[in-house]
Amino acid sequence: MRNFKFISFILIGMMASAFSYKSVNSTNQKPSSLIGAWETSSEGKLGLWIITEKHFSITFYKSNEFLYTEGGEWKLSPDGIELIWEYNTQNAALVGEKKVYSLSVKGNKLTMDKIEWKKVDNGTPGKLAGAWLITGRYNDGKLSERMPGARRTMKILSGTKFQWIAYNVETKEFFGTGGGSYTTKDGKYTENIEFFSRDNSRVGASLQFDFKIENGNWRHSGKSSKGDPLDEVWTKRDVLGI
């Protein structure tokens, strides 16, 4: 009887250890380890995945051809990473839906759903890193404010990569996107366009804007890719609660 109790105790201990090990392994990633920009490439197709604290955007393109993009919110789950779509140009039916994918991170490499990504940020987040929504425009010096609703224009930035996306979460429409790398120096924000859904001829262009942070908002002014003057205000999504 003593031996039976002893063996039972060992078996229970082993089962508890195995359960704990599985739990730790399935959630061993910290959200902070995912934040940044990741890239992948295969057969001439390039992929950019920007991850902020709560939001993400994944885009695939070729040297001068936009292919598709998807994004929304994300969070870690016991089984990997849960994605909740706000836009998806390949399958609009996924907007509002959620799905969990297997995930592992080793050093500067991330694997999700059998695709390997390599981190490309240098670890410096920068002043503009995060997910922003446009909340106002200046016309003749007067600010016209607007609260984002179902129709949204978002800019999502890591420390070195950016993307803007225009979409509607209710109608599931997608209106356009563009992105690439960026720098901030001496009050100047410079975008280097690597993909542009509306006009592939814009790829390779560099656009410079004035920028400053005012009361937590991003003031963004200069000329658009079409050469039109713009003066915009962007607010972080975390502040807006959207």
C-alpha cells in the first residue's frame, strides 16, 4: 500500500509538471518581443508585418506591384496569436472575425502559420511608433476635427517601417494603402515608398513632411504624393480607445 501511494504521488507530480511545461511553452512569448517590423520573402514576393502593442498590418508586394494587405487587432493566446481583422483585401468576409495561429519567436526570427519572418527594426522605437488614426485637418489655419468611426484612415509605424490604410470596418470596404520605410530627423519625417496600391509608379519616391507632437497628437504637414498641400492631425488609437 505504501508503494502504491508513493507511485501515485510520483505520477501526479509528473502530470502536474507536464501540464505546467505545456502551459509555459504555449504562452512563452511576451507581447513586447513581437512589437516592431518583420519581413519575409519568397519567389520574388516580399512581406512586411508591422506589430504595435495592440494592432498589426501584414502586406505582400513585389518590386513595384502591390499584392494584398490585411490587419486589425492582435493578442497572445495559450495556443499562439489571435488575429481580429479590420480589413482584408484577399477575403473581406474575415473582417470582424478572429482566428488563432501557431506562433514561435527565436531571437530575431518569428514563425507564424509556417511562414518565417525576420525582424528588421534596430530596436529604437522612435517618437512615432504605434497605431494612429487621422482625427483632424487644418484648412486656412483652422482645425476641422473628426472622430473616427467605421470609416478609418490608419497609420501604423514601427521604429523604421510605416503603412497607411484607408478602410471601413462596417461595409468591409478597402480604399487604399501605401508604405515602406521612414526616418525622423530635425523635425522632418521622410517616407520612402516601397508599395502603393493606387499607383505603382509612386514606388521608389521619397516624400518629406514637417512633423511635431502637440498635446500627444501628431501634426503632419507638407505635400501629398500628388503634390497637394496637407496639414493633418493624427491621434494614437490607444488614446481614442478604438
